[in-house]
Amino acid sequence: MITGMSYEQSVRPYKAEDPTLTAAAAVGDTTLALSSVAKFQHTCAGGGTCDNVFIGIGLGTESIEVRQIASIDPATSTVTLTQPLSNAHPVGDAAGTEFTQYRWYPDVLLDNIFWHDHVDGIHNWGHGLVGQLIIEPKGSTYHDPKTGEVVDSGTIVDIHTSNPLVQGVVNGSFREMALWTIDENPNTDATLNLKAEPWADRLLENPDQSLLFSSYTHGDPITPLPLAYPGDSFVIRTINVGPTVDGLHIDGHRFSLENRYFDAGGKQEALQLDTLKYGISEKYTLVLQGGAGGPQHQPGDYLYENSIDRKFRDGAWGLIRVLPGQSSDLLPLPGTSAPPSTLVPVQSGGRPPDTGVAGNPCPAAAPVKHFTVSAVDVSLSNGVKGPAGAFVNGSPVSPITFKPDPLVLHVAAGDCVEVAFTNKRTVRSSFHVGMLLHSPDSSGIDAGYNSEQTVATGQSRTYRYYADGDRYETGLISDYGVPSTVPDPLEPGPVDPARDGMYGAIEVAPAGATFTDTVFGTPVNVGPNVIVHLPGKTGYRDFTLMLGESDEKIGQNQMPYPVDVHGDATINYDTAGPRVDGPSMFSSAANGGDPETMLLRSYPGDPIRVHAIVAPGSEQQHTFNLGGLSWPIDPGIPEADSVETLGVVPQGVVEAHVTSGSVGDYFYGDLRRPFTVAGMWGLQRVFDPLGCPILGLDGRMCGMPLAAPTVTLTDPAVGATVSGDAVTVAATASDASGIANVQFQLDGVNLGSPDSSAPYSISWNTKLASDGPHVLAAIATNNNGVSSTASIPVAVDNTPPVVSLTAPLTGATVSGAAVSVTADASDNNVLAGVQFKVDGGPLGAEDTSAPFSASWDSTAVADGSHTLTAVARDTAGNTASSSVTVTVSNAVAPPPPAPPAYIFGSQTVQPKIDSNAPGVAEAFKTTTANSGSVTQLRVYVDAGSTATSLVVGLYSNSATNHPGTRLTTGTLSAPVAGQFNTVTVPAAGVTAGQTYWVAILGPSGTLKFRDQGAVAAGSSEVSSTTGLTAMPTTWTSGASFSDGRLSAWAAGTLTTTPPPPPPPPPPAAGTVLVGNAATEAKIDSNAAGQAEAFKATAAATGSVSQLRVYLDAGSTASSVVVGLYSNNAGHPGALLTSGTISAPAAGQNNTVTVSGASVTAGQTYWIAVLGPSGTIKFRDRGAVGAGSSETSQQATLTSLPATWTTGTSFADGLISAVGIG
């Protein structure tokens, strides 16, 4: 828009004004050849050239880009750009200045923004020079609903997002339709997104007007047809681009004009509608409640239309298709899945199939209200004007000869409504109801591929609805059959059946409401004027007013402006005029009496609800007024703005909640003056209570209030949290006239039947209610019919706590007088406590605060299996439990068996490496100093041994001083080279001082072992039998040798306590006394400052003077500390000696000299290593057995501690490290 001193904002047609490329331009080009450059040459105001303008290249294409001209060459008709091109452009692309760039920043959810041409909008809007800028939730992406491809524009788009559009309503991805009602297009008066499906065109194909919207008959309309799956979040972004007020009706769905008003419980408050009134340039975001298919997610085709009837007829209508099954035309929204595939209907050219079912939207417990309704023709005489047809209660003969009222049915929220409908007209008819829940089987419209909904003359069908009453009061009744009215010569074209008078309403009162006649007080549920009785409170007077007209001219964009209404202007088929416009127009005295329109009767201060509806088939918006009374613009929103006049379009409704004024007469009706003059108004009459001219509301004698009873809810307590299926709800009530009954309610819905005798109580199954806050009420009614209500807040909590017994673990063995029993517990509401139990009996008192624990004296129960249980309880009384089974063991355990004792043999790793070929057995002579039972034979296998198994045997000494009879034998698979290997054998007794022979055999591979070398002739000999796989029972001597003192020894149980054996001779200097000399395969490591000790058994007695450790090639430790520890109950004990290796060499053995430390053969020691800085890498054998190594508890050591503190224990063992001495 060009305003004030702003820069130029308009653009001229670029094809007429701007040059084009005469040569194609490639990506990266900076020179353009143009058909003319004259437009870009300018002389500066102060002299010189001002040619450096910005131009657009590729005007009118998706490849448009803006660049600045650096220079112009008129001779070659070229321009040079300051920056290279990003896109390629063909010959003929326009390049010039007829464009404008805009930039906006959407800092909040502005929903949809209208943008349009502002040079000649009155002509250009109808051609489509309009658009929407839609602000989606932050982080959204936009996708083609069929392919899923990313798009940046389009009228039907899927919005993928994890952020809410409306918190609690649309929390994630949704389907979106951008919709413009564009009027005054040159081809038709009304379009939707520049598309229209005129009734007249369809009636040329098939003249049956009841089939206008059937895709079976005509195929789908060309107007926008969005697809969705049931329950998909669905949003319509709509703007009125017409010169007048439009209405947008969405059938089978509801929406609110204020999407973001919520009560304290997070529920939306705003009134729900199915028809939007919006004026020129007004924009709305309509969030369909419950998503596609409405709150009950009903698949089917749903009509939407411009509710201004001539625009509806001109083709401004379309369909929303909620698919019953998966379709290749629609991808599911993220996080959702499509229903199973089903057959898709196709155009047949005929009528829709008639399923004969009404569908059932009603909950099983909903009370059913039955109505018998007939569609009849109306034949009036004596010049009386009225409708050509009407919906009537009951089954009268058609045509009727009296003037009816529009059909108004009254139900309470929560009612299931069944309508037994009979068509007695001479044309086809149907029964359609808005707002109430229903399936497409009761839609009353042959829309899309829905089943047959209209009824032929003389036929009947049942329609079924559920009046949930969720923030609405009025459901419009209309007919989608065939009209009988002849088209007006001044308004040629099809006629809406509503023009016949085929309309009405279902009014939904609060739950539990009943209805009576205003004159006699008898029960009634039909009529435009009733008294509504509400449980426990004063009811209200209810008036339904249906405004109807057929004027297409008033208010249109034409001159001279018409001021006279063409056709009737009625309220409930009646008119108050025409009367002469002037000061006496509304005077009953001056005009011979009251107008024919309905008189709204009340007493001062009476609550009143007026439902003002503009009937379908009408052409105009109307401005409804109640003679100076004001009402909230939205009765659902607390403290909403108050209005005295409100505009309403065809199929729309004004819900006016007012309080009657002082005694006197007041105006009501349309304030648009032509329609007022034409008779679209009536009177409100407020009576003086004296004389009781009309019935009073509940609790009032005429207009004067009667005394109300007193009532108090005594149980449960205020704010109590309750649970279970039998909660007692009780109340006390009293009144001078007596108490007729007390009705209990939950959230406004009756709990059971009224209790007519004291004490007043009921049993409430709270499991039928949702967890969370609720309101309990007791409504006491006295014998005068006056009620009082007492209510209290309560909370329902039927969700049990969550509990887990955390210690001891199931399967654990426990003992002692103070076993700690602990549990974790939580609750969705308030946790009361945790009771611990042992075998079902309580363990102390309930613990009422976290952390939850108890101390258990396990000595008080017998040893064996027991069950520990934690029972969590919340304040509502819900419980949950967690149990474990443990074993109690408090008996004194027998001492562990003593380890096998040394009996005889050499525990020293002798210096000579000896070997035998596979299958050769060799026996070595030895004398035992002890008596006992041998159960183990331990043999040192040298590092170079390749024997895959080791067979050992113990033989007696023969009379000829050779091995004699085999006493015992055993086999060890996979012996470990470089250490003593233990072979368990059947027990064999030996006697101190006797000679025995220890024999060894490697059945396969070379067996290498250690002995002392030459000792004495006959110290060892081989068996004459070779190829052995086991020790022979009786030895057969082969070659004899002087080698003796095999590194092998026998262990078992001593039967005597002989004097200790003489100490072995000290090993030669440089002998491995303790540790593993082999370079193992497994690479292990520790971080800087972490010490680790490895268990080792001394092979010989002596003094360790050196410690040697193999460091792996990847070690980065700058120094290494090595130490030797004593054994302390299976853990490292005291530090015996240690030394530091400065600048250790990786990939080899490293040796450090240490202070001498004595070791004894057969005893356990620990070799510890530490890298104070850098990662130390070393070798060990890997998993050997639990407790084979452990780290120090200190993790930042620079030297080895004098006394070891255990950290973590491991199974890795046999580090490649030794003590030498």
C-alpha cells in the first residue's frame, strides 16, 4: 500500500514493461543479454549516471533472483551484475524492475494473514489477487498429503510438527486447508478458492435436487476436497474475500472462534459452532473439535458451504472426505496409522445405496428420547401467509391446513435422540440436524459417497443423534430433499428446500433438565417456547426464534441501493409487518394490537435464553437485538464481552443469556432497518407478578421467590480423595414444607435415582469416573418444588501406587539381627506410606516418609526361604505390593576343609629343562618324609612344552629299586606351560621314609619339565613301552638316568605331623622364585595412578632381589612402580618390597633391583604394578578365577601403599611378571 512518503509499492505488468533475455544465462554468469537496456539507464539528480539499480531475473517464475547492475553496455544491449547468477534462465525470461520484495518476522502464532492487491482490489480480488501467509508452529515442515514431499505453498497441506498449534487440542501434526470465499468472480458470484460447482450445472445432468451433492450421481465437485483419516487433527484457515458478509458452514463438525480459552482444568471454554460469520477481509483459524470425523471420528463425506443461500446455489460448496480405510492418495500423519484398506466407492450415475441403518453415536447408558416427526405440505386459506411445507410433531394428514410453528425439539445434554421420520410431502425430503453427534448414516444429506439419506413420498426412516451438549445449545434442523416452491421470476434458478419452510431446531439444555408448557405447566418437549427446569437450581424461560427471508439484493455491491425487502421477512413463519416506518411502528395501541410474531413473556428478573437462528435458505446476515438487554458474546467464557446486538448469518445462531427487565414491553428482532420495516421483529412482555398472569419458574410463586430447603453434604468430606466401587455419598436436608427427595449428582450428572426418604445416601462406584477432580452435589427439592444444591469438591484416585522392593534382592542369602529392607514407591496423587512384611506379617510400623526402609531381625525366623513384601498405600486407599524371596542362614557354618598339605617332592623350579617325546613316560625316584593320603600331584611344565595333556602317576618302589605298581594316576587337559600344574588323583596312601616314584607322560606333543640334572645313577627311568596314552598299571623299565629331583610334589592329607622337611637348597642366583615368566597373550591396562595386584604362588623358597614385568608395546607410562605384597585372607597385605623403573621400555621385560624380601615355596604372594603417569599396558592370562587380581581403592597413587586397600576384584590372573632371586 502506498501511503504518505513511502517508496513505490505497486508494480506494473512485467510482460508489458520489462525486457527479456535474448540469450540463455547459465549458473555463475554475470552478464545478461537483454532485448533492451534503456529502462535501466538513469541520470542522477546531481549529474552523472545512476544505473546501479536492482533487477529481478526470471520474473514470474520460481527461479526469480534479484541482482544489482554493475554496468550497462547500450551498444551490445547487455548488463553486468555485481554477483553471479544462482539459477539458469532460458531465452525469453523477463528481467526488470516490476517486482517488490517483502520481508516479515512472525514472532508469535498469528495463524493466517490476509494479503492482497491494493491497487484495484474491488476488481482484482474476484480474479484471485489474494493470498494467505500462514504462521505454523515453530519448527514445522510442510508436506504434500499424498507423496509426503516437502512443499512451501498450497491450499491443502499436511503440517508436520512436534509443537502444539493449540495446547491440549492440536498438540502435533495436522492437516490443513486454506480456504477463501471469493465472491464477484466474472464467471459466478461465489467461489471457494476460485472454484465453483453451481447447482444449475448439476441439475442439467440430473434434475433430482436431492442428489445435488451425491458423488454417486455426479462425481466429486471441482471445489477443494481435502482428505483425512478419522481423528486426524484438521485445521481450516479461512478468509472472506467478498464485498459482503459471508457464512461458512462445516457440516458434521464443530469449532470455536476462541481456540485458546481454557478453564482451570485445561478444558476449552468457548462456545462451539458449525457456522462462521465473517465480513470483508476477516480471517479465522477453525480447529475442528475431535479432528476429522468430529468428536467420534466418524468416516464419511461432509458438506461445507457458503451459508448465504444464493452463494451456496452458485457453487460455493465442497466436501471434506474422511476416509474409512487406507488410501494411496493419503499418507498417515506422523505418529498415526491409517485404518485398514477398504473398497473405494465410484460414481454410478444413480442414487446412493440405502443401508437402512441410522448408526449409533450414543453411549450405552444414555437415556433415549423418541420423537415422531413428519414432513408435511401446508395449505392455508383466506389469504393467510405461511410456509409451503414444515416439519411437525406427530403424524398428521398432509397437507395441514393450519399455520404451524417451526419444529423445535427439547432434550437434555446426555440424551440419545431418535427421530422416527415420515415424509408426507409430495416431494422428496430429509431430516438433517447440525451440532449433535451422529454418523453419516443419519446425516440427512446425500453428500459425496454417503449412503441414501433422503426419504421418498410416503416412506419413513429413523435418524439417531447424541446430544452431548458440549459447549453448544442449538442444533439446526433442515431439509436436503426437493423443494415444492416455484422459483421467483425475479430470482431465477434452483430453490433451496428451506424456502418451503423446511427448518427447525433441537435445543439442548443442561444435563438432567426437564421441560413444561408455559401456560399449563404440563410436561412438553416440543415447541419454540418452554420453561426449562434444572436439577437443584432455578430454571429459565427458553425461546427459539427462526429468522427467515429470501431477499438477494439488499446489501449488495450495486447502485441504486435497494431499501425495500423483496419477499417475506419472518420470525417463526410470522411477520410483524409491514408497518409504516416511524415513531409508532412498534406501538400495539397505534397498530390495532400486538404483532403476529411470538410474544416473549416473563416476569422481572426471570432468567431467559433466546436462541436466534437465521433459517437456512436465507440470503442475508441479520443483526439481532433484544431491546436494550445485553448478554455475553460467548456464554462459555467467564467475563466475556457483553453485547446488545450481534450479527448472524444463515444457519448461524445467537445464544443470548439474559435476565428479564422491569415490567413493560421491549423490542426484539433485526435492527437492519429494511428488515425491521418488513416485519422481522416482535415484542418481549415483562408482566407484573400481581395476579399471576403466567406461570412462574421453579422456586417462584408467579415472579416471587419461594423459600428453599437447606441441604448439606455430609459424606465424603470436602476435598476428600476417594476410590473403590462403594463410596457412601450422604446428605442431610430439611424444609418447613417437607423434603420431596434428594438427588445426588457427579459433575452435573445424576447418580442413581432421587432418594425420597431420610437418611439420604447413595453408594457410588468411583471406578466409573475418571481419576482427578470432580464435584459431588446433593439437590434437595421441597414439597413446593423448590430446590437447593450443596456441592463439594472431591478427587477420585483409583490408580494404585508404584512400588519396588529394592533390598535385599530376590534370591539373596541374609543373616543377622539388622537386615536392611528398603523400597522405592510413588503415587499419581499422595502416597500415604509403605508397610513392610515378612511372610505376610507386618515388619514394624508403616513407614510414612521416604526413603522407605525397615530393619529386620532375621534371627527371629527359622533358617530357610522367606518372603519379604513392601505394600505401598496412597491416601485414597489404593495399594500395590512388591515381593522378593530370600534365604535366611544364621546357623554356624562348618569350617572349610583344609587345603591339601605338602607331603613330599620338590616345590622348586629346578634349573635343568628336560623333555620327553609324545607317548614316553618317565618316573623320578623320591623319598617322603611324611605319611599321608596323596590327592594331588603338582608338576612344573616348562614354558616350551607343547604337550596338549599331562598324565601323572605315583608308583611304589619295587624290590629291585624300580617303579613298581601304580598307586594312583590322573590326567590334566591343556596344561599351562611355565608354571606348576595341579592334577587331582584318587587318594593313595604313603608312609614316611619310604621311596616312591612320580611318573609324567605327555600323550601328544613334547612334554618339557624341570629337574635338577645329574643326582645319582638310577634316579629316573623311562618306561620301555612307548606310544602311551595312560600310565601303565605295572611299570616296565626302560632306560635309566642319573637325572633326579623332578620339579613335582605331592599334596594331600597328612596322617602324622612329621618334623618339617629340610629346607631346599637356596636357588641359584637369578632363579624365578615367584610369578609367571611367560609372555601372555592378553593385553591389559590401567589408567595413571591406578595400582593393580596379581596373585602368585612362590615356586621356590628364597630371597627376591629383583622384580621383572613385561610392558606391552602400547604402554605410555613414563615410569613403572613394581612391588611384592604378602597375602592377607585372599587379598594383598603388607608391602614386602618395591622399586621404580624409570623410562621403562615398551614391548619387552623390564627389571628393577629391590630390597631383599623372603618368600616360601607354596605360599601365596601378590605382584603389584603402577604407572604414576601415562597409561600402563601389560600382559596377563585373562580370566583365571574370581579374586585373581584387584585394584587399589586409591586411584591417584604415585607410589605403592605400605598396606593395600582393596578396590575392585577381577578374574584376570597370572600377570607376566616375576620375582627373581
